[in-house]
Amino acid sequence: MSETISVNTRSYLSLDAAPAVVKPRLAIEITDNAYLPHLDDLESDWLHAVAVPAFKLLRKQRRGRPFGSFAAIGTGPGLDVLAAAEILGASRVGLTDLDPAVVAAAENNVRRNIPASRRPVIQAAAGDLLAPLIRFGDTYDVIYENLPNIPVKSAKRVAVARNSGSNFVPRKEEIPEFVHTLMLDLHYLALVQARDFLAPHGAVLSTIGARVPLKDLLALGGAAGLVSSILTYTWKAQYDPAGVLPGYVRNQRKDFGPFRYYPAAVLAETFAKFSLASSGKRAFDIDAQLAPHALDAPAAYAAFKKGETIGHTVVVLKSERR
Ligand SMILES: C[S@@+](CC[C@H](N)C(=O)[O-])C[C@H]1O[C@@H](n2cnc3c(N)ncnc32)[C@H](O)[C@@H]1O
């Protein structure tokens, strides 16, 4: 079972003009086990609100020069690949996800929404993290992931849960204790694998809900054999707070975390003082201003129940070879 949704490219990618690579209106097939973009609430959509501005900044930092290649780990319906073709100008794209049907639909979404003359070479395969791309024997200039914080057990689980993040299943690989305690397992494992897939001057962009200290996020790259910096620092209202906050409360009680939240009004006021381009470099200053307002998971849930809108900061972590 699947449905096809229509996406207005200019508004989804916040473009000033008509798209140069992808079609102005995207027809996106979503299989019933695929990650669902939040098209009815774009500010809560990670790709629109977090990844797209980061892609734009990355290209601007190269004075507009296009990137040759891009790979998405856990592409879902493939919108991240379409965004990368448009914004980064990638002429070769890799994409993976756990379920073969999700990947087949994503590949088709990329193919049918870019006219043949502008279409990148597509390298698509299903499986865990970057492992499916081994068969292509290539490297990538930009590797992007927006993986769930909590590992899910299998594609079947994803199908049932649509990544609700409620199934905490340990992985077999060795994971540093601080990574596991902060529930950053998949982000870490993606970085470990990415070492073999990064082009010489390539970078991994990890989009992470920063409910944990920035210094620990920066330590992720080091632990995985790369060097991390913060490309952008922004914030989001907690999506589905009634569903998600109790999970963080439970995990904090089980000795994970602690996890940091803030009242959304404080986040809005604080981040308004910083430009996106400077936000990565100023991330620790931003945190210092936010610190007096921090709420751990139980406090955030209590505030939510009293009617407060709760949010958290968001990092786009850029990790490169040493
Ligand atoms: C939050 S969605 C992000 C979708 C898309 N990348 C985006 O940015 O809009 C997370 C995706 O990661 C996938 N995923 C979860 N665990 C994975 C794993 N171990 N390997 C590959 N993909 C995984 C999920 O199936 C899901 O499609």
C-alpha cells in the first residue's frame, strides 16, 4: 500500500525562484512503512526546517560551487536526495534505508521528479546505515543523516512504528558509554561507517535533536575517528510532545540522558539574536543564554501538561576527516 503526495518545491525548499534541477511540483510516493514528512506543519519538518537551510549554508560557504556527490542514510521517501540535487547540485546521489520497498519508492521518487537531462546518477540500495552502498565502490562529498535517536530493531518494526522511537533495541557493535547513555547510538555508528565512504574533503552532516550537551555532540566525531564542528544551531518545538516527552522521561529515569528542553518562547527569543550562518560558531554562547531556562525531561513534561510549548535545540553536526 502507498499513497502519492504532491509537494510544492519552492515552498518546501524555500527557494527564491523556480527550481533549477527538480520539478516545480514533486509527486512523492510514500509507502505505508516509510517516514512521513510533516507537510502540514513545515516548521516541524526536519528536512524543510533544519537540513535545507544547512545545505544552503554549506553551498554558500563554497561560494556556490556545486558538490559532486551526496548520500542520504535513511532517506525515507527520498525528499532529502531531491533537496540535495537542487541545493547542493549533486550529480551523483546515493540513498539507503532499511526496507527494500521504501528504497525502491525513494529511488523512483528521485527519478521521476528530475527531468532526464538534469538527473544525477542514482545509487540506491536497502540495508543498515551505509553498508548497502558498498556495492557501488564510491565515495561521497556530503553524507547526510537524520536517523532516529533510538535504534529500531528491524524494517518490520519501522513499518509498525513509523519510527515513533519507542522501541529501544541494543545493537551488536561496541558503542562508547557516553554515546549510549545520551541515546546517540545510530548517529555514532553512521559516523564510524562514513569514514569509508567520505571523499577526501567530504563531510557528514548529522541532524540531531540536541537534548544533550554540545560538548558531547562534538565528541561524537572524535569517538568515531573524525572531527566534528557545529554547522548550524537552531531549535524546534518538540514534535508530538504528548507522545515523545513521556519516552524521554522514562529513559531519563532508566539512567539515560539527562535530556534538556526549554520553553519554546525562550528558544524563539534567544535564537532571534543570532544569524543562522553564525549560529554554529556561537552555539556555546547561545547555550549559556539558554541555561537558566533549561528543563530536564520530567520538568519539561510537567510544564507541557500545564500548557507550556516545549522545544529543544537542534544541531547540524559537520564531521570531516582529521
Ligand atoms: C527521521 S527519518 C528521516 C528521513 C529523511 N532522511 C529526512 O531527512 O527527511 C529516519 C529514517 O532513517 C531510517 N533508518 C532508521 N534506522 C536505520 C538504519 N539502521 N539504517 C538505515 N536507515 C535507517 C528510517 O527508516 C527513516 O526512514
